[in-house]
Amino acid sequence: MMKDIQSQPKSQAQHKRKNWIVLFLSCFALLGLLVVRDLLDYSIHKFVFVALCTFVFIILPLEDMVAFLCMLFPLSCGLPGTYIYLIAYVILVIKRRGKLNAWQFIVPIAIILQEIFLCFWYPELEIANLVHYGSCLLILFFFVLDYPYKYEYKKALFLFSIGTCFMLIVILLVTLRDFTIENFLTGYARLGYVGEITGIDKEAMRLSNNSNNLAYYALVSIASLLVLLKAKMNILWKIISLPMIAICALIGIMTVSRAFALGLAIIIGYYIISNLKVKKENLLVLMVVFIGLIGAYYFLQQHPEVIKSFTKRFTSTKVAKNTIDDARVEIIKDYWLFMNEKMFRFTFGIGTMPTEYMTGFIKALHNGTEQIFVSYGVVGFVYIICSLFTPVLVQLRRRSLSFCFFTPLIAVVFFVQTIQFLNPFELMMPYIIGVFALQLNQFKAKTK
């Protein structure tokens, strides 16, 4: 009996080590294929990625599958997300073996049914887009309303940041074939708009995203890595996290995004204030911030054009060639007035996918909160917002609460006020990372 008890920890450690190896090889295989396709310009059929991801979803245990799925969130801009997300959701439900609560189904299905009803008069509706949107909603609320189930939250946040850094580096390397770093830093071109400026098609199943979305993922990754520096984890993970923060910050600056600059200042300030107690982890973060500020100072001394570029972005929206004056406040007003014209619109919305068709507006709405209202009216806005903030209310009721774990969620909520949330569909996914960071306050997952 004693021998059996002593052998259990050893066998569990071996099992965890085996799972780590499988997860590492799975990530390496996917990222390797993306390098071959995007950087070496070899054509790889999309179903190769679908087959690989499906195989990985099946062989990995549930916790590792969730971590792998989080890595796919930033990479989905260059993957066949319609297939991958739908397959992932089906396998998630199967692996949970029925241990789900009703709200994980009720909320996303209610949104999907309302979308189908509102799209009834939309002639350009594509079933593939509806399936993709529905899959993202199902996965979003699967995790947001999945309490009190325990996942490997640290591993999920870390792999999300790995996926983000990989996406940012690949997109930067591809665009540097046409532009120099100075072109981005000076505001001549914004990282992510290269296809529009050059006329080269860089959207055909390649890692590609607009500058605001790149900055969004970069900011959420920085916030996630800051939380991981606070959490108890392997020192090697913390060492790797430092250059990842630098990469996200540098490429985020290259997007010349005003929201990124403000958001970075907000999350760093909030993180420092929420960690005023002098601890070893807090001193490490403060040291990283101090070194980063010194590095930024010397960098700006050598490249004063960067400050001029950001100044232009805050004073004038016409920065790069072929960009349209946003006038985001005016856009928000236009959509609000449009919704107030008819009681049915105000109550039930006009749908996410037919928004441009129904409104006739050329400029997209750059406010995720208002996008929820425009899409589903007051009725949808109430139950969607209440569902999204349920994990926050759960955490606020706990006696032991560390506010630093709110940092990624604050980054998400802040940034989606300047971009969309429901459409493009993948912009919903970082909200899951914010919720996972909150759960670190409750669960101290053992990650070796």
C-alpha cells in the first residue's frame, strides 16, 4: 500500500511531463507551418491546419487543449477559424462530459437566434460567416460562464502571449519587405495597412491584421505577462516573459495607435498601484518598467520622429496615405441617432453582420460597447453585458481579492472602446484571457 502511495506522485509528475512535451511539440508544429507558409512563401492548404488542430485537440487533455486554443486566438487572423473554432467547441463539450451549466448554452444561442432573425432581410448573408460568428460566441460564453471549473490559467495566458508575439513578429517581418522600420515609426505607414498602400494582396490566408487589432493583442499580452510575473511560476517562464513584453511594447508602438499608448500607460499605472506592497515580484516589475523607461528615453533621443508621429496621431487622424479621417466621436453620434430613429431598432438592434448594409454608413463603428447596442438593441445589450461581467461580480464577492489580476480585463475593456468587439469575430476572444487572469485570484494552478 505504501509503495502504491509513493509511486502516485512520481507517476503524476511523469504524466505531466509527457503532456508538456506533447503540448510543446503541438505548438512547435503549428508555428513551424506558419513560418513555412508566411515567411518562406510555400503554399499550404488550409485543411492541413484544420487537420493538425483537430488532432491536437483530440490528443491533449482538456486543460492543455484550452491552453493551445488560447494560443490560436491571435493566430486566427491567418487560420481557417470557421472550421477550427467549431471543431474546438464540439471537442470541448465532449471532453467536459456534460459537466456544464445551462447558461453556457442559453446566452450564446439567444444571441445567435436574434442574429438569424435580424439577418432575415439581409441578402448578402453567408452561412460560413454565421457559423464562424456562432462558434466564436459559443466558445466565448463557454469559458466566461464556466464557473467554478479549473483550468491551467497560467499556461493559457502564457501561450496566448506566445501566439501574440509570434503573430506580431511574422507580420512585421513580412511587411519589412516593402517598408523600413522608420516608415512605421514616422507615421508614413501604419503596420497592418501595407496591403492597402502597396496594392499587394496580403490577406489571402496569411497572418495579417490592421494596426488597431495588432495593438489590441499586444496590449492584452503585456497585461497578461505582467500578471504572470506576479503569479507564482517557474523562474524560466518569468525570464522568457521579459523579452516578450519588450517585443509587444515595441511593435505596439510601431502601430502608432493612440489607444495603445494610453492603454499601456493605464495598465502599467494600475498594475503598480495595485502592487504597492514591497515584495520580490513587485520589485522585479518595477525594475523592468524602470529599465524600459530608460531604454525608451535613449531610443526617443535617437529617433525624435517617433514623438512627432504620435503627436500627429493625437492632433490629426490623417497620418498615412490612403487613410480616412476617423472622427470617431462623430461616428458614435451618427450610429446613436440612427438607432433612435425607430423603436424596433432601439429595442432589438439591426444585427452584427448586416450593420453596414442596414445603416448605409461607410465608416465602421469604433466602439465595442456601442456595437453591442447597435447589433442587438437594449434587450440584447442588457443580457450580453450582464453575462460578460458575471465573472467580475463573482470575484468581487470574494474576501481575498488581489486587484492586480484585473489588469488584462481592464486592457480588454479599455481597448474595445476604440475598436469593435463582436465583428471582426476574433476580437471577442481576448476577453476570455481577461477572465482567465481573474481566475488566478481564486485558483493557484500548479504549473511547473
